Amino acid sequence: METANASSIVNMAGDRDTGLFAKSPYSVVEIVFILVGALLLSIITTTGNLLIMLSIKVNKNLKTVGNYFLFSLACTDLFTGVCSINVYATYLAIGYWPLGKLACDLWLTADYAVGHASILNLLLISFDRYFCITKPMTYPAHRSPKMAKMLISAAWILSFVLWTPLILFWDYVGPRSVPSTLCYCEFIFNPWATFATSILFFYLPLCIMAYLYWRIVKTSYDSSRRNSRRPSGGSFSDIVSIPEEGITTKQEEEDGDVKEKEMLQQRSVVFKELQADQMDSESKTVSASTSRRPSILRKSSAVSKIPTQTPSSQNSATDLEKSVRQLYVKVSYRNVSIQILDKWRGRYSTTREKKVTRTIMAVMIAFIVTWTPYNVVVLVFTLCNACVPDTLWGATYWLCYFNSTVNPACYALCNDTFKITFKHLLLCQYKNIRGQW
């Protein structure tokens, strides 16, 4: 391979009329710059997306339903890094297509279908995030790996079903106008076909994704405002403490919060009475003997606190009442502890959802920035060929490929788990990967 490349460069430099680059419109320096730049971009894109796929594979914490869609998106970006960038760079550098009509149509079909599959994967990711945020109680019941795999398979199949006949069988619509030495889609000169494909395959999904993320951001913001108004308790005493009289807020006037406060106030009163009874009981026990009774919360059962000796009926009633109070407080304490854990679990879940949403939002923004210029230029080119210079066309086309390079960086910058897993994989520290294999 190196010998072939060396001989090609020699032919290019020595005899441009007979070499591989004889028809290239670029100078030797420009050709070297294109090929080396494309090679570096291909290596970075391939490495980054392989890291994503390996991270999801080896780290159990990343094996979530949402990351199934990211894995599929990484597959489309991997194809771009391995095939599309190198083929297009070679075609651009030598100035003509040397492989014939059939190879050109097959490459265009694969390139366009994989690109559309990435758009559909982003659309699936958007819907998945939207339902996770807006329907957190009902959607998880339907959100399964099987469902994700079915949707991903449908996205890939639909992409090839749509683009294969559009590119391979366009010759049956009209005579072929593209020379055999060039490689681009025939329908690009047909305004109706170009506008239809652009609207259907790009602008419509883009509008849907933008609307879904607007709803996601709005729902998250409203949820954060509601949570910020509610007092957060971090311990048992914080939750069961009696609020000061005369101080109420608008949120406390709601029915659910009023009932909750009444319940907690009752628990607090019983808890304080129990503390007073316990102090009296302990003081009497200490003065009578050297033995000490354990605290209320460390007892295995409330019944064990009932004296074994036969006391008077009045003492028995008093002890039984104390035991009932202790049992009630023990159950109340457990319920309050569950409430605290639920709040902490809710905070953790909310934080995690925010991180995932931030990651997908970064991918979404990168997609808009890198794909929109090309789709605008295509529409302009269809209406006015002379209005779009070759440099602008090539730059916007390369920008679409560059999106596959940016996506892994979005994961690493916005998700700490991906970042740490990338680091361990690059340093070959497989034992440090959390939840490995």
C-alpha cells in the first residue's frame, strides 16, 4: 500500500498527464493536505465512536435503554469515519470517479442511507427523552431493551428502503445525466425531488426534534420550580419538627401538603411524649438498679419492653401504653425514613435525568450546526447551480461528516461516566471500569 501511494505521488509530481491525479484540479500540496487531513479526521472519528461502543459494552452502568440509541448512532458515525470520509476524500483529491456507475450508486446509497439512519436515531432519542421527562410514571413500563432494538432496526431498514430505489432506480425515471467519471445523485437537479427529500428527511425531523426538546426543557424547568418551593428535609428531626405557628406559604396551603403536615405533627407530639416518658423511666431504673435499658430505636421489638415480673394493674396499663407508643413511633420513624430515602432517590434520579438530557441536547445542537448548512446549500443549488461555488459545496459536505467526529466529544464533555470510561479504555485500565462486563 505504501509503495502504491509513493508511486502515485511520484506520478502526480512528475507527469500529471498520466498519473492517478492527472485530472485533479488541486496542486500537490493541496492534494497532500486533503488526504492527510481526511486520514486524521477518519482516525479520530473511528476511535471516538469505537470508544463509545466499547464503553456501553463493558460498563454495566452505561447499559441503559437510552444508550441503545446512542450505540446505534455511534454505528452510523463509525461507518462515516471508516468509509465515507476516505472515499469522498479520495474522489475529491483525484478529481474524478474511477470505479464506474454501479460502484458510485452503491456508495451513494450507503452514504445517504446511513446519514438518514443517524437522523432517525436522533429522532428516536428525542422521543425517548421526551417521554421519560413528561411521562415518568407510565413510560418506563413500556421502555425495554426489546422495544429499543425493534425501533433501531426499523430506523435502519426504513433508511435503506427509502434511499435504495431513489438512487439505484432513478435511471428509470429519466435518462442519466451524470457522467460516468463523476459521482453524485441524479435527482439533485430535479427541484421537486430535492425539495421533497430535504423536507421529508431533514427539515421535518428537525422541527419535530426542536419541538420535543422545547417541551423537555419547559417541563424540566417547571419541575425544578415546583421542587424549589418545597422544603427539603435531610433528617428525622427536620421532617417531624413542628412548624412555627402563623407562618404558612402558598405551597403549604395545598391539600396534599396540609395532610402531610398534620400527620407529621401528630408523629412529633407522640415522639416528644415518648422521650419524656423514656427519661422518667430511665431515671427510675438507674436509681433502683445498676442495669440500663437500651434506647427505643435499638430495640428489636416493642413487646420486649413489657416487664416480665407481675406488676400492679395500674403499672401494667402504663407499661402497655408506653409499649404501644414505642411501637407507633417505631413504625412512624420507619415511614419517615422511607420518605427521606424517596426524596434522596428522587433528587438522584432528577440529577441523572438532567445529565442525560444535557448530553442529548449537546448532540442535538451539534447536529443542527453541522447538517443545516448543507441542506440549505442543496436547495439553493437546485434552483441556481451557478450560485453555489464548489468550495462552499465541499465545505458544507465535509461539515456533515464532521458531525460524526463531534458526537463522541459531546458524550465525553457532558457525561462523566463516559469520560471516565474513555480514560480507562485509552489507558488500558480495564479493571478500573465500574461494573465491568
